[in-house]
Amino acid sequence: MIILKRINRLYNTRPEGFPQIRVYHKKGSGKKSPRYLLKCGCCDGKLEIYFDKEGLEINGVNGSIEDWREILFPLLQIEKEYKNRFII
């Protein structure tokens, strides 16, 4: 898995004019799953994502990876190939 590296400065803006999301990663240890911590680029808002091979926990909400795909892919406008058709 490739871990995203970014400069995590406050108010580091992207070309679109939005502040860049700050990304932090921690490896899993013992019973703790690895996690991503996403912080807002302009304030102290944060989102924690814990993950393993079976599922994701996003801000305390557990679900299977397939459930999260069904919810998040349409929001991100990602096309998914399914039985030789594209579903948006």
C-alpha cells in the first residue's frame, strides 16, 4: 500500500483555491489497526479512518469495505466496472 506524503501546513492552498487536507498515517501495533488522520487545511477539524483487510471505521462508524465503496464512490464520481458495464 502506498502511503500519501504531503506538506502538512495550515492554509497550504491547492490550485482550485481550497485549503489542502493535511494527512497523517500511523502504523498498526498490537490490537490497534493502522489509521489515517485527515485534518482540515484551515481549522482544527479532523477525521480518523482506521482500516484492516475486513473493513473501515470512519469517525467511529464501522462498515465493510464494500459498504463504504457504495456510499463514497458516487460522491467522488468514481466509475466502477461491474459486469462489463460502468456504474456511476
